Amino acid sequence: MVSAAGSIHRHTARIQTVRSTRCARPLRCRIPRSTVARAVAQEQTPQQAGTKEAENQLEALKAVSLVVADTGEIESIRSYKPVDCTTNPSLVLKAVQNPQYHHYLETAMAQEHDHHDSANSDRPWSGVTDHLAVGIGTQLLGIVPGRVSTECDAHLSYDTQGTIDKALKIVDLYGKNNIDVSKQVYIKIASTWEGIRACEYLQKQGISCNMTLLFSFGQAAACADAGASLISPFVGRIMDWYKKKEGREFAPHEDPGVLSVQRIYKYYKQYKYDTIVMAASFRNIGEIRELAGCDNITISPSLLGELEKSKDPLPRKLWPTMGGCDEPQVDMHESNKSLFDKLHGEDQMAVDKLKEGIEGFAKDQRKLEEIIGELEKQGVKP
């Protein structure tokens, strides 16, 4: 177990060949910030990267980090104008419980009605949720200039081949909607060892992956060595664990989730990894402020609103050449699972939170499928 400050079920016998319509090489593509934002975001210290011209903290943050909306709610995205947006089963479930999103469910049912997963009689509507996620993602891409992250089924988190197959289906569905996956989509995958191996394969096919449910340094190191386009360390969930364990509140500067992201960011920059660090899962804007300058930051609508209302200065806390990494580079390639198991397994917080996160997303996936089943019973037909 680490302190706050320190921190394939199924054998993949033969991975299927990706159709030639897909890119042959991995693509590391970021949507450029504005000219002003790029100028501010270059080699500046926190003192130099001031916010004199920013109208509020949200605008100041956009000058030093790529801001991503952590929601599937279309109106919120229109309101806050992020570059990218990210979704997960929980966010999609929340969105479709709003009556104005029911047509997405009905459309997804119509698209999948002839293709129920007969091999999965326990979950006959799981395929519909793929159409649903892609339908909402396609709509979001009509609003944001960058990318949308679409999540693989959490039930496949420990199944490398299953994750690859699901990712390829999602890619095909986006392609049918005339979406350029190489530039507009991240496939979200849980950061298990099996998920990381799926990521490594997909990246080599030009499919960019967002490695989610990341809580440990071991996960981060392995994702970087696998060539992941982006990782999503969960700041707030890390803090939640330590808050419960230690029975106390944490100031932003000592927040265990903040310290974890800072450690990963410095390690990536020290050893010149291309993988984007996207801090996620915030509990308050204090955590966000402490990570100003992180490559990407994904934020819920409520916290975007708080940042927009604040007129206080927002000093930059992270920048690529800041240094501060004093740990050796570790080898987390495919042949070194034992080291991954050791580093990740020694962090009880990460072990607990990864398991909890996968179970939570799987539960919400099931709820989505139950809603679809109820619509079918009510006579909603394609």
C-alpha cells in the first residue's frame, strides 16, 4: 500500500486482421488550440503564464490546457464550447434518462434490431448500446471541433480479444456515419493489463485509445509503453479512497489525486512519451486549479460553470520542461506483466478503485440495456 503522497482471461490466439480501410500507422493527433493559447502554453513558468487577459478561470484554463467536457449532455457542450468531449456508460445512462434523448434510444434499436447478439442471450440488447453510444458521439462531433471518447463495454475489461472486437465494431459504426475515426474518435478502454494489450494492438492500426480508470503509476507506465494516445487518471476517485481511509479532508495542494497526476505528468515529460495526460474525475475546482497546464483536463458541466464564474487569477502549475521527476524509467512492455502486477498490486487504492470502476460502468451498462428492454415491452418498435 502506498501513502497519499507516494503513491488474458481468454488467450488471444490470433488477432484478426483489420480491414485495409483503416489507417496503417498510429496517429497522434491533437486539435490545435488558438494562436493565443499556443503562445501562452509554450515554455512558460506559472508566473509568466498569467491570466491578465482572461475573462474568467475557464478561459484562463483553456489557454494552458485542452479543456474537455465530461458529459453526454448536448446542451451543456454547446454552452461551454470545449474542444473535445468524453462519455462513459454512466454519462450516457444519465443523458438518456432525459426524455429529449429517447429518440437516440429508438434510433439505436432500429439500427440493431436485425443483429441481436445471439451468442449473448443473457444480454440481448448489448449491441443496441453500441449504436446508442455512437449515435450520441456522432451528434457531439457536430458540436466540438476535436474528438469524442466512446467507451468499450466494461464487461470486456479483462478480455483482450473481446475488447479489440468491440473497438472495431465501434470504429465501423462511426465510419458508417461518415466520421473520420483517425481524427475524431478515441476508443476508451479500462486500464487493466488485458485492456492495455488491446490498446497496443489498436494503436498500431491507427485507432487512438483513451485509457480510462487509471489510478496507479504502474498503469500509467504500461499505457505509455503500449503507445496509448491518451490516459485518464481519475483525480477525485483517488481522493475519495484516501478521504475514507484517513478520515480527513485534503487541501488541493496535498490532494492524493492531484499528486498522482503530477507524478505521472512529470514522468511522461521526463522520458519524452507522446501519450497525452488528461486529468479526469474532479470533486472540486481546487483540484483543477492545481493541475492547470496538464495536457488535457476533462470537466463536468457543474465545475465548468464554477470556473466560468470565477474571476480570480489562475497560475499555471504544470508545463513540459518543469522537471521534478527523480524516478527511473521502468520497462512495462508486453513481456513484463510481472512488474505491472507488482507495481499496480502494491497500490491498494488502485486495486480497489479499478475493480470498483469496472463494476460501476458494467452496472450502468446493464441499466441501459434494461431501459432498452422496457421500451421493447412497451411496444417501441424499429
